[in-house]
Amino acid sequence: MALIKPGEQSICQARASVMIYDDTSKKWVPIKPGQQGFSRINIYHNTTNNTFRVVGVKLQDQQVVINYSIVKGLKYNQATPTFHQWRDARQVYGLNFASKEEATTFSTAMLFALNVLNSFCDEEKIIEVEPTFQKLL
């Protein structure tokens, strides 16, 4: 399975530990049991169908630890300068970033993706927004 699908481009890259919230123990735990450490996290934008996804690959062994489609209405929370989280119907996901700068890079891209998904319907408007976003990087 290819990580980057046709029509996709990375709009950010950061290093973070990928976590999930365990309701039973009331603690944050690694998304894959026994796999601690940093992953390379990208947000990919499919410019053909205007979708976004978060993909994380372990730096140590190149295993995919998260492949999450960002959906309209997703609630994204910057809990601390280096720990951000979001939830869906089944799970709460967290990213513990290596630095504030990497967290800022990721959150800028995530907020861009959510803005596009929540605000724009036609491709012409999206094309106008993307150059502005690229200048922010």
C-alpha cells in the first residue's frame, strides 16, 4: 500500500508520539501497544477530491501507526503548546510533539484543512486559498 495516493501532496511534516486515550485506565497510551517513540506525521491533501488525512510512520521501523481521514466538523484541540488532540465517535487521538515549532507547523496545516472542509464547496475558492497558506509556511 502506497503512503501517498495519486493526487496527494504533503502540506506539513512534524515529529510526534501518536497516542490514544484509554478510557479504562484514564491515561494516554501509545496508539500501538509497546510502540513508544516519535513518528513522522504528515497531513496529506488530495487536490483531486479535496480530502485530507493524517498519516504517521514510526521513525524507528517505518510502520504506519495512524492513517486518519480528516472530516468536516472535526474538533481539534491544542491542549498544550506541544500536545494536541481530536476525537471521533470511537476514540480520542493525541499527538505529543517533539517541539513547539513542530506543533505549530502541524496545527497550522490542520486548521487550514478544517477551514477548507468546513467553508468551501467549490474548487475555485480553494485554489485561491492555497497560495496564501503556502506563504504562511
